[in-house]
Amino acid sequence: MVIFENKHGKNFWLATLSLVGTTIGAGIFSLPYVFAKAGFFAALAEFAILVFIVLIIQQILGEITLRASGHKRLVGLASEYLGNLWGKSVTVSVLLGGIGVMLIYIIFGGRFFSLLTGLNEFWSAAIFFAVWFLAILLPSKIFGKTEFYISSIMILAVAAILIFNFGYIDWNNFRGFDIKNTFLPYGVILFAITGYTVIPKMEDLLGAEKHKLKKAIQYGTLIPAIIYLAFVMVILGVSGQMTSPDAVLGFSQALNSRWMMFFGSLLGLFAVAGAALSYGVYFRETLWYDLKLSRLSAWALTGLMPLLLFLLGARDIIPTINIVGAVFFGFQVVVILMMHKKSQKSEIQPAYKISLSKPSYYIIGAIAILGAILEIWFSL
């Protein structure tokens, strides 16, 4: 244990778990459903490719962050390296994508609260929104260790679900393939595995150990991927075609267990609430710092924009996640690749460098763009 601590230390694990906690959120609960619809092995292939791409992109953003001085949010970095036009484009992407993310949290929060209380989903979502909206008005330092506690509890909860339900897995549930749903997992996977908004914070947490940022990003990306696969295996293995978009309802029905319904809903509500708090504060501060809005205006817009979409009827969880994951995060992947090329001219030498061949930039960018186009095509 002493060797383990000496090798990495407290700051390394705080940085790593901040990425783990930011990554693990609402997306984990929709993964079993899209794996079931597309076919386990087809979705697994997409999952492996996208995890590899996100791992590269997040390491690249870490390098860009280390090269930059001062302001390090994605909007500011895009303006610095690519100019005002790209900075404004990224601003629009961050705003629209952020609204979509918070809409997803409201939908999921309402669904899990409804399963716990028996209230209908609309009023459950309204209650979840009201509590969350007031909470994000609080100073961000209050939520400083939120990611650590969320990631720790999620790891333990998934491990417990796997251990106690492994014997109920029907391996026949992993067979099958539906070509019509081949691309259904794409946006959900990308949404679930991406957590790069926290990378500048990871650099701050590492302090003088900035040379460990690359390793922290690797661990922080791969740990959620492993947790996701374990979660998918047990939920899909038990639920089969009963697998629901929230994972919990179908799983508890397959087991005929009210206790599992309660436990799963409580776990889901906790995970979504933690992620919603973290992202809500991040989005509010983006409006405040980057767009120079007043603190009160930034807070009001953070809540009211996703609430308006929800009230207008945007409550279908899978299409919403797919659009947010594929379109907005996909666009930001392309921007990060472009910034990487420009940032290499910086006079600041980072603690590590990611070297990609010229074709690799085009291949990754093409996957992001094609995925976004296909997701829009199949969602309309």
C-alpha cells in the first residue's frame, strides 16, 4: 500500500477521480438499452473505437491545457488558438450542448425520482429541477469533492450489482444483431465516456506534479469504461429484451424485485444529481466568466433554457442523448484536433506531448463528423 501511494499520491488520485466522477453520470443508465437494441457485440465494437478516440482527445486537451497560460476553458482556448470566429462557434456549441446535457439530467432526475416516489414523471422532474436550480446558485467550492464521492459510490454500487446478480445472467441475451439500430449506441457512448470539461481542474489538482496529467487522464478515462462494460453486462445479461432506457425499471422487473427498484432508483438519482450539480456549476461559470454575464443572469439562464425545452416536450431520453453526444461533443472533438496543431507552436513546453500522424487527425475528425451526420439522419 505504501508503494502504491508513493508511486502516485493523493493529488494524482484526486485528479483521476475528478475525471471519473465527471464522466460517470446519466449516460451509464442508457448504455444497456442501446447495447440491447444494436446487439451486444456490434455495440461493443463501437464502444472500443470511441473509448480509444476519446482517450486520445482527452490526452490532447491535457497537452493543450499545459501549453496555455491563464484562461483555460474550451471557449477561451479556441479563441486563443483558432481565432474569434472559431471561438464564437465553440461558444455556440458549448451553450447548446450544455443545455442538452442539463435537459438530460432533468429527464433522468425526474424518472428516477418518479420510480422512488410514485409521482408522475413530469412533476418528479419539476421537483428535481427546483432543488438542482437552487443548489447551483451556491459557491462552486462547496462541491469540490463531489466527483470523488460519486465515483467511489458508483464503483462500489456497480461491483455490488455485479456480484449479487452475476448468477442471474442469461448469456443468450448477448446474442443477436439489428442492422437498423447499428448506429444507435454512437451518441450515447460518446456522451457517456466524455468528461474533458474537468481537465483544466485536473491540472490544478496535480499542482507541481503536472507530468502525471497524462497518466491521470488515462486512468480517469479507462476506469469509467470498465465500469460501464461491467454495468452493461449485468443489466443486459439479466434484463435481455426487457432492458429499459433507464436500466433500473427493466432490471428490477426481470428480477421481480422491489428492493432492486428502490436501490437502483436511489443510485440513479444520486449519480444524476451529483453530475447535474457539477455540470450546472461549470455551465453557470462559463456564462459568467466567458460570456461576461452577471452572476444572477448566468444562474437564471443555466436553469431556464433546459427547463423551457422540457416544457416544450423534449422528454425522449435516447434521441436527446444521441444528439448531444454525437453532434455537439463530436464538433468539439474536431475543434480540439485543430487546436492541437496550432498549439504546438506555443513557446510553453508541456509536461508531455501527444504525437499523431497527419492521417490520424483526418481519420478521427472524419469519424466525428460522419457520426454526427448519421445521428441526425437517423434521429429525424
